[in-house]
Amino acid sequence: MSAFLTDEGFFVRAAASGDEGVALVRQKVIPFSLALVDFHMPDVGGPETIRQLKQLDSGFTVFAFSGDDSIDAHNSSLESGAVYFIEKDIGDAKLLGLLHRACREVERRTKPISISTHSENRKLIESVQMVGVSESMAEVARLVLKFAPSNDSVLIRGENGTGKEKVARAIHNHSPRSGKPFIAVNCSAIPENLIESEFFGHEKGAFTGAARSRKGFFEAASGGTIFLDEIGDMAKHLQSSLLRVLQEKCITPVGSTESRKIDFRLIAATNAPLETFIAEKLFREDLFFRLNVLPITIKPLRERPEDIAILAQAFLEKANIETNQNKILLESTVEELKKIPWQGNVRELEHCIRFLVNLSSGEYLDASLLKTRSDLATGKKKAPDLTTLKFSQMTDEKRIVLKALEESGSIAGTARMLAISRSTVREKMKKYGIELKRSNDEEVEV
């Protein structure tokens, strides 16, 4: 068999015993692709040899063969991990057919990913410093180039982790404002009591702790672009102020009576269902129309699987540089990555690649490690939609405050009923645009 397979172009190393064969694989001097293991051997038999080979590499391809065509020989060999059982009197043509098929499977599992550099979509997407090959991302790139020269507002919509800020930066970098500041602001990360100061700045002494005057985000972005992420989380009273700033291009710092003319371009982004927020009076409709002049929507990663390979390769190259390694991405690993729903989109894929880089022991990213991550399980139940959850919580909170105001008839009574301070009640009323309906007698707080 050794001579025959060598004549057919295979590299063959014959071993006289199971121990010798296992030792050859363990030493990794030669990267064997598959093993042919006899059932009857001295000392260590075929099934035990197969078990040891599979322990060294669970993906190792093993064929068992024997002149003993008993059911026991067949079953025990396959149960040990062999993928096929061959009888020794097998014909040459059939043997070659089985081995060539096994080699093609091994090649599929061990073939490094190959990504075309001639794709027109890829060239277009890379021209705006983004990564992808899909038609949907190519359309995003086209819109970036079309919208960049304008001064009109852009609204970017898409799930968390799809790269909304990257699109915003691409618009800025290809605009006439590229040499000016790009100020990125997460609207949900700013404490409510500091919002106006952070956005519009403040004068010295405007409030306790204001030891000096300070520029706000809009003034810092003068001449450039301000990017407001999570715009759907913006407090209702600030939405009114933002609308006025967009209309007049002027800001008034806290503690000042003088307006300042500001030249800026606004790009906003959200994953929130703004139309639903508008219906529930949580987001101003007029502000939505002011923001949504030039709309861009980014599809979630699960709807553009053709981007997974090129994104994974880009993240791997970055991780290799950072960790001083040279891990290789296989086609078979990309096939496994495409089975994952990626609720966290591109950001989750990047973290997954970094996970594989840190834990894979060989030169390839070990796709079997994906099985240890229950959060990535194929076909898992879809994770809760945090945007919907947040919207439900906001809607419930608004209804609770409204009901308490109706029943108590006063801010003080509402505060007592909800066990919160009166200032917190006022903040909630301001946030949700709630006005207290007074009776003929004015409310007296005590």
C-alpha cells in the first residue's frame, strides 16, 4: 500500500506499530493530513491508536483498514474516531477515490482564506476607509461620497456595532471640513444635569463649581463636524434647544445672555425606533425631519454575510500586529463564523477574532473554540432588543409620572407617592415634555 500510494503521488510514511505512528504525529515534524490504521497490530491495536491520534488532533482524518471484515472490527474502528473502514482487498480505483475525497476535505479545512482584491465593491468601500465587499456596504460608501460635500444634516441608522461612527467619520474626512475638528458625542453618556453645559458651554460662575468659562461641544466643533450618537436618548427639553441651534446656527452658553454664531455640520446616529418614539411623544417630530435630511441605513452583519470573511481577516491582521503573531484564517473557520447570528454585529465579530487569536495554540485560528462560547451558539434564541427594552422602560416611566401627577395633583404629592425628590419629578416632567394641569387654585408646594 505504501509503494502504491507513493507511485500515485502521495507523500507516505510507513509505521510498524501504533506507538510509532502516534509519535510521528505528536512530533509535528511532518504535517500529516490523514492516517491509514490497521485493525490488528502488535502491542497497541487499531482502535486505541485511532483514539490517541484523535486526542492529539480532533480534526485529524483517519481511515481504518483490515483483512478482518467482522462487524466488531468495523464498529470499534468507527467508534474510535475513524471516518471510514476499508477492507484490504479494496480495488485500487476505489481506494484512490476515497483518499482523494478525504484530501479535498482536508484541503477545505486547512485552506487559508483567499479574498479577491479585484472586487469593484471592495475598492469603492475601501476608498472611504471602510471594510466590506457586499452591495449594501457599497451603497453606504456611495452615499458617503455623495453626502460629503454638503452641509446638510445626516442621520445614520443601524443596530449597535454596525459602525455608525465609522460612517460619520468617513463623511467628515471626505468633506471640505476634513481639516477641522470632528467632535463625537454619546448623548446617552452625559449626566442630565450637565447636558446643557456640555453641549453649549458655560460662563464662569454660571453654577456651583464653574470656576472658569468652558466651550461646549458645538463651539469645539466650529468649522468642522459634530457627531451626536444615540440621538434617540436625548432628553426632550434638550431636543428643543438642539432644534433651535440647527435653525439659527447659534448657541447661548449657560450663564450668558449673548448668542454666538457657530459654523458646524451635524451628523446624528441612532439604533432607536424614532418613529415609535415620536408617536409616544418621546422625540420631537420637527427635530426628526431636521435631522433626516440625508439618511443612511446600515444593514446588520447577519444580512450581509459576504462581509464576514474580509472583516475577520482585517481584524486578524490587526490582532497579529498587536500580539506579534502570524495566525492564519481558514476557509472552514469563515464557514463557521457565517453560521453565527452576530447580534452585536461587526463589534462582536472583532471581539470573537481576538478571542480566537488569544486561545488558538497552532498557526491557524481554531474554529473548534467557538463551541466554548455559548453566547455565539448557532441558532440561539435572539438576544433581547435593548433598544425596544429601553423604549418600553421610558414609556412606562412616563406613564407612571403622568398617573401620579393626575392622582396627586401636585409635584410635591407626586414626589411623595413615588418616593423621589421634587427636583427629580421636575426633571422627569422636563424630559418627557409633561405639563402640570393646574386647577383654579394654584399649587402650593410644602
